[in-house]
Amino acid sequence: MQRSELNKLNLPDVPGVYLFKQGRNVLYVGKATSLRDRVRSYFDDDLIATRGPRIVDMVTKADRIAHEATPTVLEALVREAALIKQYLPKANVDGKDDKTFLYACITDEDIPRVLIIRGKDLDFKTKRTSDGEKLKALYGPFPSGTQLREGLRLIRRIFPFFDTPKPVGTKSKHQAAKIEFNTQIKQYPRAYDAAEYRRTIRRIMLFLSGRGKELRATLEREMKTAAKEERFEDAAEARRALFALDHIQDVSLIKDEHFDESRDKLTGMRIEAYDTAHLSGTNAIGVMTVVIDGAPVKSEYRTFRIRGIKKNDDVASLKEILSRRLNHPEWPLPKAIVVDGGKTQKKAAESVLKEAGVEIVVAAIVKDERHRPREVIGARHAGISESDAVLANAEAHRFSLSRHRRARSHSLRSK
């Protein structure tokens, strides 16, 4: 398909899902905050550099594009998952399997719970978890676990549900305290009513299956029926849910999509390493270096002048530069991040990533008294080799020292 054919599609500047197709065969399913902008991006001149050969091959083979607008990005998210499950497009699932993805699951019990479960912990034939729990329904696969968690958080604001690790009736002080607290902040249903909660679960199931239009029609019928029968509180509740569905504040999902776009740009296994250098707390410099497929890519290196850190606080400096790096969604996201230090630095980096809602594994390089690598923590979990982790770290240390010397030299000349 050629870029010149895009104008015929009349793509709207609204959220939705799009399908690249070859005849009747669906090659790829994606979601967008703006259908117009997202689909156009597949026809940029630098597609091979930004998206990689898998996507280029898909676009080349496609002879048409179908699209479906949705009222919100959240509904685009669940609709994308439903379509991936329906068509299993090669460009979406190639090289992956059901064990890789996360699923939203509804337990089959008197008081159903909504849980996030990884594919490897599910038996799809029997609709049970690996622990033997029976499931009423499961939805997915969801390519982004971060977006699924955020999506359920948004859904819960409209339709409160239970997500306790154990069945709701389980006698546990910890679980009882959690239920009481979450009920007070309206994350869990108020004083339990079996019929009302079953209705809530049915609404959630409609939503997660990508049937937003059907859900709205159901709510409208419930609202009219309740008003006719003078059940004004129920009518108001249905009206509130309808309004909320159309006014979901899904800014965080839009942010996550930008990160997804960056992740698509990877053409190889990208590792980012971070280090800082300072002299008595002055001229503090933080750097990011990049190794792709075992080779340093110096054009991707970045420098950060540390702000607001008054003493030699390496942990605070690391958290600052990593936070600032995440404010650049136009930079491709790495498969793994390598930090200089031990478990403290590793946990600090992980806390920044968690707060930003980004799922990247962190490895750490522990040094001896002569500043030589003594131990590599977390490389195997990150899916990278220890040699690549050490190389990235060495580049970060070398680059930080060179940038610091330059900054210090400039400072001395300025006096």
C-alpha cells in the first residue's frame, strides 16, 4: 500500500483501532489516540529505521486498511485486545505465544473477582488458572501489561469490582482490612448486594470484550426502565455510568501509547546504561549510553546536568536523570537498563520506572575497590548477557568522566 492512498481513507483525528489487511487476511491490529496520525506514521520515509523489518514487511504486503473509531483510548485498548484474539495477526503475535501476554480474567464464583493473570498461568481449554481456580471469562491478550493495569484502574472508577488474591469470603485479617479500606475509597463495591454486583460484572464483561456500544445500549435501557418504575436512584446510577464512559480521563493511556510507539522503533536489542560524575558535589553530570546488539551507538548518548542535588547523592542523581530521560517518549525504549552500583541503585531505578508506569527490567554492576566489575545483578532476568551489561556500564563510566572533565574545564576557564 502506498502513502498516496491514505487520503482516500479519510481517517479521523480520534481514538480507535486500525487493521492492516491483505485481502481478507488481517496482518496487524493496532490502537491509536489519533487514527489519522498513527496510521500515517507507517508511511514515513524512515520506516525501516524506526519500526524495523517486521512492520515494513507488513505495510508492504497490505493492500487496504480498515479502522473503527472509539469514544476513548481505553475502549481502543480493549477493542485492540479483542481483535488480536479474534484474528491472531502474524505481525502482532509472531515470535510470541499465549504465555507471554497478560489477560483480564473474571473468576467463576459466588462473588466474582477481576484479576490480571499471565498466559503461562492459564489453562485455556478448561478455563482455569494454574492454581485450579475456575474462570467465568478471560479477555486478551493485552500486549502491554502496564496499559492493562491502568485500563482496569479506569474501569474500576465506573464499575467497582473485587480483585483480592483469594475469594472474597476467605477469612483473613489482611484481606478483610484491604476490602474495608478499598470499599471506603470506592475501589470495591459498597455494602454487598448480590444482584447489583452480578449486574456490575456483566457490564465489565461487555466492556472488556470490546462491546462498548452494546454496553451503552444496555445502560440506556436500564436507565429508562428504572425511571419508568420510579427507581430514581438506579436511573441516576445508570446515567452516571453512561456519562463516565464518555468522559474517561485516559491521559495516562495516551502517555503509555507514546512509549509503545518508541518501543516499536527498536531495530535490535537496545540496552541503556546510566552513570554520574561529580567533584565534591559540584559540576554534577549524568549520562545515558546505548548499546544495540552488542555495539555502542554513540549518536544515541545523552548528557544531563544534575539539578537540585546539593551533595554527592548518587541515588538521587540517578533518579533525577532517569526521570528526565522518561520525559522523552521520542527516544526508543530499551529492553533493559543498567545502573552503576548495587541493590540500592537498582531499586531506585525500578521505583522511577514503576512510578512512570513503564515496564523495563533493571540490571546493576557492582564494583570492587578498584572500580572493576565484581558482580552483575539481574542480567539474566533482564534477558541480556553479562558481557553486554558490563560493556554498557563501562561506556557510561567512560562517557560520564569525559563529559565531567569538559564541564569542569569550561567552569575553570569561565572564572
